Amino acid sequence: MAREPHQTLDGSIITELVRPEHEGSENLSVAQAVIGVGKTTLLHFHRSTEEVYYVLQGWGTLRIAGRQVTIGPGEAHLIRPGEEHSVSCIGETPLKLLCLCAPPYQHEDTVVTDRVVV
């Protein structure tokens, strides 16, 4: 079932692909996120959720736990609970990521620590 894209607390536009409410997953949610050219998500962390960003398309920088790495297609990056993170699109096309969360993503588990989207 196709779902409509929507904006999350960090400012990215996501399309949910797997959710407990829809597919019955118990320990995982999967979403595709799109970060526009020149855009950066808000710095944030998750209290209890482990997250993996898997890059589908485009280039970006991932700021995670005080360090910064360049990310590109085919790469996966683990974000542990409590690690502040944000992602920027640095390429000429939007950055597309798969976001895998365990336990499933919940707004209530997200703490935004930066209020400015660059």
C-alpha cells in the first residue's frame, strides 16, 4: 500500500514503507527519506531507537556523535540510541535514504536539539 510522504520532526520528507500499524512488524520500521539539494535535517537523537541509514541515491554528510562523514550510494551507517545526528545533501540531486528503526520510529522517542534547518 503506497503511503503519502510527510515531514518528520527532523525536517526530512519520508514515505513509510513498513510500520507496526500497517504490516504488523513488531520490532522494526522502514521508511524512505528524501533530503533536498542543499538541505540539512535538524540535529536530533532517539532515546531508545537504533537507526540505520542506507543510502539509495545522492551524496551527503552525516553528522553523528560529534563527527562528520561523507555518505554515498550503497553505504549503511548505524546510529545508536542517544547519538545526536543530522544529515545534509551535498550533491546535485536529492539524497535518498532508507531509514530502518528498531524499535519502530515514534515521534515521542525523538529529541530535537537544533532548531535551524540550513
